[in-house]
Amino acid sequence: MAHLKKILCLMVAALVIMSTGMLPVKTGQAYAAASGVPGTPSLSHNNWDNDGNYTIAMNLWWGNNGTSWKLYENDQPIYESNLTDNTPNQQTAEKSFNGKSEGIYTYKCELVNSYGKTVSSVITVTVQGVANTPTPVTTSTPTPTGTNFPTDTPTQTSTSTTGPATITPTPTPTTGSLTTVCTWKDNKKCAYTPTYDDTFLIGSQEKVEVLHKKYGVKGTIFWNTGDAYDSRWPRLKMILDEGYLDIGAHTVNHPDLTQKTEQEIEYELSNSKRILEEKTGFKCETMAYPYFEHNSKVQQIAAKYYISARGGGMKEGALLESTNPENFYALKSYINLGVGGNNGPQSTLEMMNGWLDDAIRQGAWMIVTNHGVDGEGWEPSPLDKMDKHYAYVQTKNADVWSEGMAEVTKYIKERQSAAVSTVSASDEQTVISLSDTLDNAVFDYPLTLKTKVDSSWNSVTVTQGNITSTKLAAVEGTEKFIYYDAIPDKGQITIHKVN
Ligand SMILES: [Zn+2]
């Protein structure tokens, strides 16, 4: 039974991947020509200081290479360049910009070869506070901010049609405001959620849990409860009790949900959640679709029981999830192919570390779908590769916020619906209100806020409810800011000068 399921999982997953563009490639040939349309390129930028100087990078991690790429800014083609077809290797290209005017720019690119072209997702670059723009009127009036995020807000698009020189500077709503919500927790540059599917891989999950603890990296395990024999529950409980991995659902019977009736989908999604919560005592708030298969009907039912659901790979059209996911019930993820071959190129340590570098550059949410280790399960990775990868993640700790899928989902949804305002401000203290429109019984994850304070303030206490912490002011340019955590709808926040 378990064997049959394993084999079925393997076959269907292979078919899924093959039918979605990750075609098998022959290795060992340096300059094989493309045999079909290009793979999907991803764009990233490095405009972290929001000035007008930055580079847009195009990365194709796998798939057929292009022979040229064309970059669009605000839907207008602005750059084109030839490339060398180096299939099946990865392909990269860059375009740098200098002295861009204040505004919000969207970028996408086309990767082109003789078979056709493939378009990337859209990324957004915000330029603000540069010298060549009119000085914004400064005001001490507190401005509710809430949904103003410094980078990568995909819903913002420019209507400019004639290229960069005439782009109308976008109003900078953060100017004059005192508090903003950081895009990611602790003001880190990206979020990272490693995930592990399938109950029968409990042995592998125990091995990787040791690595998560060793390197302080968090993530999520997805279990199908039909495979959860009595002996497996206490082992799962021990993993969850360590606090590095949380639990999500992977249905009861591991079916392709798109082939099931509404009643059957209801059964699979509601029971897996109920059983996981009863057996472990932990909340089960997210899920992953077996074989990455889902459609709108499946997503609608998932939304009744879960705050988000993970798909995988090219099914969602891209691999890296953005700061503001288009669809929380079709979250994008990289698939760690531990073996490779017929399923696509093997995910080497260098590739996996490269995905993380890309996520940092792009300020994105990186979710990775893993299965077993050391020969166990579908596309298993050597444990040694995972060890080295998580060691690399630890070296990027200043930039990477690793968390479970439920926690990152909560952070994003709270950030998106947060309203922040200054209630009062004096020489000694600032009082801030933080609210959102979400159910407080579920959405109680702390957001990281950034409040501008007077340049004479060096250290402060931050109090919300009966929790007080001491913070030092961060100097950024000529201004000072306090970074701190607060929970929406848990009472006003008081920042008191200590010095
Ligand atoms: Zn599975």
C-alpha cells in the first residue's frame, strides 16, 4: 500500500513536471541547442537603498535557453540583447540603470529562441528620495500608512507610455509619516520556508529536524494522515515540540484532488486538519496539494479550512513567491530534485544557495518543496547537501527570515490589511495605534514596525499591553528609527525616550 502510493507519487510527480516544461535534459554536453521554447526566466533587482542606481538581473535556472532577451519597463520595451544558447545550463543576463527619477517602475522580460518566447513575472522597483526630484513638502502631521511598503508591491503599476525620461514621479506616501510596517519580520530582506512532504518520510524528517535545530532554520512538514500509523505520531510530536518545524496538511489519502468530487475534497481537507490537530495538539493552518495538483474548486474548499496552500514548481508559472502573493491558495515553490535526471536537472547545492541569493535580491518569499533524504522517497537529497545548504542559510541570517508557512502567511496578510497611525507625539514619547481587519483569533503574529523618532533619541522603551522592551535607535542617513514588534489589535504602542 505504502509502496504503491510511493510509486504512484513518483510517476505522477514526474508527469506533472514533464508536462509543465521542466523537460529531462542530457547532462555532460556543454553546448546543446534548445529543443523547445525557453524556460521561464525570473527577474530580480538590487535597489535596496531606493536610489536611482540599480541592476535588473535575469535568471533562468533550468529549461531551454534563449538566444536573446528583451526587457520591458512599465510595459515598454527598453532593452534587448543577444545571448548564447547554453542549454541545459542556467542562463543569466543583466541590465544596469543609473540616475533614474523618483517613481515606481515595473519590469518584465521575454526570453526568446527560434521556438518562441517565454515571459517572466513582473517585479517592481521603487525609486524615492533621490536628489533630482522636487523636495517633498515635509509635515509633522501623522499620516496613517498601513499599506505602504517600500519595495515590490506588484499591484502598483505605472500608466506611463513613453519610457523612463517622462515618468511622472509617483507621490511618496511614506514621506512625512512616522511609522511603516516592514515588508518582512525584523526588517529582513526575504522570507524562506523549507517544506517536507509525505508522512512515510518521518525518518528523513527526523534527520532534517536536527539540521534545522543546528542552524536555527524554521520550516513546515506536510502530512497525509492516512499514512500516519500509531508509531509515527509520537515521532512527529517530538519534531514539532522542538519548535523549528510546524505541521501542515497533505490530505488524508494523498489523491489528485482535481479528480475528486466536491464531497471527497471536503472530506480530504477537513479531516486531515482535524486529525493532525487532535493528534499533535498543534494548530494546522496550511496545506500542500498532493502532486501539486489543484484548480479553482480545490482552492475554494482549501480556503474554508486553511490560511494558505502550497503548489509547486512551474504549475504556478514561477518558482519564487512575491512579497504579496497573487493567490494564497496556489503558493509557488521551488522543487528540490535530489536526483534529477528524468524529472529535470538535479538541484545542486550551488543551485539551492543561488535560489536563496535570488530571493534576497528580489525581497521575495522562497518556499522549497523537499521530500526525503539519503535515498528515501521521491527525489531524495543527500543529507550532506541539506546540511551545507542550511549552513549557508545561517550565514545569511541578517537578510533571511526563515519561518513556517503559516507564520509567513499571517505576517503578509496582517501587513496587507494593517492600519498604522500616530495617536500622539511629544518630546518624550510617541503613541501608535496598529489595527487590522482580520480575525484576531488566528492572525496574532507580531509585525515589525519602523518608527521615525527625533534625532536626540538614543534608546527607548516600547510597550504594548504588559510587554515592554528596550530598543536602540538605528541611524539611517540623517534620521533615526526604532524597529520593534507589535501585534495588530492588541492595544496602543508607547515608545518612550530613555537615552
Ligand atoms: Zn506527497
